[in-house]
Amino acid sequence: MKRFLVSGFADFGIEVESGVSNAELQGTNITGTWLAAPKVIRTGASRPIAVELLNSLRGFDPGPFPDPRRLPEAALRFTKKFGPLTIPYRAGLAFRFPVAGWWLAIHQLRNAWAAISHSSREKATIDIPLDLGEYFRFANGGLTFRTHRLDTFVVLEIASVLAPRLSVCANNRFDCRSPYFIASDKREKYCSESCARAGKRRANLEWWNKNRKGGKDGTQKTR
Ligand SMILES: [Zn+2]
């Protein structure tokens, strides 16, 4: 795993209030209780929440299509670690949301990843609608935006801090386990050394299949 360095706005912070004291699966819903005092999560972690979230199904189910039977498990694991994705923090109160809503939010945030990545390259404008009760705070020469929704935090994390280096692994259609990654270089195609090796093996195999009938001897280049 490559080291991640925060770029973008040095004096601009984004925070979200979240955290649960318990969470469990009840039928097709996840229910639980918010922490009495919020855990405040900030951008700039070594592994952005956006990346954790968008890859959260892959850890259960390698391959491009998530197994719907594994969704509740993945949603519960994420919720216990970070909190409910699509509802605002309410100190000490109970919460309840459908697993299907969690999946829909991931789907929308994946689209946001692709759209923001495109806008960033094209230097286009991006509008991100916000929830009520959220605020900007100017303090100590910096500017911080405070939200109480994790999905708002994630989309702002994608747009403000990560936009220039949003990538999806070229091994995505095959067996990549964490295709959403932050490239350290624009030309980086693979999320990891193992995906790069797998990609190279496939390219070699394709070359071999294409050329073996062409009268070439198939001698491999040394690297
Ligand atoms: Zn990969």
C-alpha cells in the first residue's frame, strides 16, 4: 500500500459528528444507538473514509459484482466502525435505517467519485447540496466545515481533498479487492503491486495468444 499524502486546501478542514454505541441487524434494517457524545472524524486520515466505504463490499466478495446476501454484513460492519451513513447524528438517540438505503448511498457516492474525478480533470464546477444545521467555522486562521452526515462528509472528502488523484484500479473487472484508490501519480493504473503484477501477467498472456500464430518465436523480454 502506497503512502497517502493530503493535498488540496492546507487550511481547510471537513469534520463529521458520528459514532455508535451499538448496532445490530433487524430483518432488512440496521438499528442501534448513537454515542451520547459525538466522535468527530476529520479528513486527512491515512486511508480516507471515501476509500473505506466504496471498497467496503469488496473485502467480503472479490470480483466486480457484490453478492446481495453479503450486503447486510458489510453495512453492519461499516456502521459499527463509522456510524450510519445517511442520517444525521443525534446524541444518545436510537437510529434505524434500511440496508438497501446504505447500498443506494454507496451507489450514488461511486457515481460522485466518477463525476468529480471527471470535473476535476476538466476544471469544471461541482455543486454539492448540504443538510440543514451544518456550519463553517473560522478559527485559528483556518476554515472548517462541520457536518453531521457521513455521506456529506464522504462526498466533500472526495471533492475537496482527493479530486485530482481519484482512481479506479485497472484490475477492477477481475479480482481486485479494493478498486477505489488514491493515486500518488496520475499515470498509476493499479491499486497495488499485486494488481500490477496480475495486469502484467494478463497483458503477457494476451500478447502470447495474439502472436504465437504469427511466426514469432515468443521469446520473452527480460525486465
Ligand atoms: Zn487493484
